[in-house]
Amino acid sequence: MGIEKNLKYIREEYEAEVARLERLNNFIASAEFKTGTDDEQKKLLLEKQEVLAKYVSIIAEQIKYDMKKVQDTEYIVENYEDIEGKYFDK
């Protein structure tokens, strides 16, 4: 799979996981969480929130890395003389 195609899937995954994290954060901030959730559930949901936040940050780092690779690849030129010969009149 090419890096551009991989980036597309990673971005989709990132958006989905951010939405999950936002829903979880909203629930944790709600009155239902504070009053209607027992201590064990609270503990597990807070752990889930921590892990999900870490996962989202890892995906973001992967996107940054892949985007940098794409940008670096776009500017790699092996033979400047070929470019001058094709695109510039001497």
C-alpha cells in the first residue's frame, strides 16, 4: 500500500478515534457519570479514557511522520541535470 493511501486510512482512523474520545469525555463530564456510575465502572472508564487519549496521540504522531515522508519524497531529485534539460532552456 502506498504511503498516500495509508495516510488516508490513518486520517479516517484518527477522526473516528477522536470522536470516540470526545463522546467518552462528554460522558465522564456528565452528571450521569458522577451519580449513576459505580466506582469500578468509573475506574475502568477513566482507564479507557487515558488509553484512548494515548492511542489518539500515537495516531497523530504517525500522521505527522507519514506526511513528512511524503513531503521529503516529493522533493527528492537524483539528477538535477535531467531536470534542467527537460524543463529549462539553456
